[in-house]
Amino acid sequence: MNFTDYLTATTPFLLDLALLILRVALGVCFVIHGLGKLGIVGPGNMSGFTGWLQSLGLPFPALQARVAMLSELIGGALITVGLGTRVAAIFCLIAMIIAATIGHKGGGYLITNNPPGNEYALNLAILMVVLILIGPGSYSLDHLLFANR
């Protein structure tokens, strides 16, 4: 292997390892956000999230709050273990598109803006698209259960 190979080449092992790292980091992130909406982690809770959605003028804020929480909690858990990865990523993608376009509307891009911008939600949405396109990788329950069948 020459020097330029180290700069440009990859292997199936490295790609699968990268996908495992990506899935676990993103999946855990979504689970923690879902737990935050339940009041288990951080200062938030479901009533506060519901009230915020209501203040944005969204219809059925209690239902939407629960759908968002379940998308993050269940979708994140499934992404973490790599089961139904692409479907789970679609649900998380939808939640992040809504968060970026409605929840952080008027905040610009940077999350440090006041009000906070859509940087975080938008980047999570982009990473969900990457996961949907590439798939879960070999180190996943999807691969273990469904590959070569």
C-alpha cells in the first residue's frame, strides 16, 4: 500500500466499523432526546414540550409531542442496534425536518443564536439521510437477520 492509498482508500471493514460508530452515536443521541421529553434526562418534560408545540401554533400538540418522543426513543434504539435501520432513520429524519423547519424557525442556522437555530436538527437530518442511503452495515441486526436470505 502506498501513501496515497492511506489518503483515499477504504475497506469494507472500515466502512462497516464507521457505520457501527455512526449508528450507535446517533441512536443513543435520539434515545437521550426521547428520554428528555419524558423528563427522565435533563430539565425538560412532556408537558413542557407539549406547551412549546402549542405555543408554535401546531395542531394536536399533545399528540405531536408523543409522536416526536416515540420517534426519537424507538427510532434511536432501533438505529443503535441496527434493526429496521432505514425505516427508523426515516422516522427520525421526519422528526428532525419538522424540528429544523418549524421548531427552530426564525433562529437562523447556529444553535447558539437566540432563539436557537436549526444547526443541530438539520445536521441530524442530514446524517439520517446518509444512514438511509448507505444502510446499517455488517455489524447490525439487520445484516445478521436478513443478509443472504
